[in-house]
Amino acid sequence: MLLTLSACTGTKSATQTEAPNTDTPAQTDAPGAEVQYDYQLKAGEMTEVYDVTFEKMVTVTVDPASTRDAAIESRSIIAFDNCVFNGGLTVVGDFHAMVNLGGGCSFGEGSVVTCKEATPGVAKEATMDDNYVKVFVGCEGVTVETESAIGVVTGQPDFVLNGTTYSKAEIAPDADYLGIFSLYENDSMTYIKLALGEDDSVEFLD
């Protein structure tokens, strides 16, 4: 099962452990610069965004052509920290990407993370062996809505996924991370609870 979580511990760890494409420079939005709302990721790319207040919807698109069969080392990563999302965040992608929401991020009232498939129908064909797009939740107040196959992972904060609140402290207090993975079974979405370790250990929970 391709659940490598070395990118989960924060933006600095992601940079150090995922070996992104060094030809793609990290991006930091300086104060006073024009705010970018659309981000395009290809396999192996690492993008960092700090200290930005987004008043409109932010869209992250993961290129399906380069990421579908990419190696785990080529995972695309976008790391946000100290960012305010007042208009929401949309993630469009199928596989091999990590969207990292650092502890300094916050979401305005009614602002949610919406995950969508890039390739129509791919979510209903996904299995637990696929390396889904993952949203790492390092900040409070995150609500994720999805009709696609994704993983939501946290090392601490609670989060809401499709209307249900998940608490690491209650579900997996002794694990390094709690992961909730959505996937389809017989055209109906189901949710898998996992206790995940920094050593890539995986335990299925009830």
C-alpha cells in the first residue's frame, strides 16, 4: 500500500524528504506581491506558499498525465502555511499529490476544501493500493468535501470530512497520524480509518 507519509510532518519535512524536482523553485508569496490563485502541479514539483490572505477561491490542479503512474519519490507537493483562505480551496487531481495545510493556516467562515477528480470516473475505479491525493491537516477548523477518492491525514487537529468530524485524539490517540480515506464500493462512497506511523506502518481501524 502506497501510504508513505514523510511529507506529512510539515512544510520543512516535505522539502527535505520528498526530493522534489530541483529544477522547480519553491514559491513564496512576498507581502505586496500580486496574489496567485491558481497553482499547477506536475510530478515531482514542490511549491511553497507562505503569509498570503486569499479572498477568492484557490485552485490547485494536479496534472494527471505526469502523476498517474509516477513513483512515490515524484509525488507533487504544495505546502501552505500562515495563509488565510476566505474563499475556499479546490484541489483537482487523481494521484500522487500532497496538499499540506500548515499549523498557521486558517479558513474563513464557510470556507472549505473541495476535492475533485481530474479524470472523470477515475474515483470509482480507485483501490486502496492507489496513491491518492492527500490533504494533510495541520491547522484547526478544516472542512473537506469530496466526491473523489482521497486521503485526509492529521497529526493532531480535528477535521470534518463530508459532514463527519474526525478526532485523532479519540480515534487514534497513540498513532503518529490519523488517516481517513474515501473510496467507492459498489458506487457508494465508504470511509476507511487508518492509524499511520512515521515508519510507514499502517493499521486499519474500526
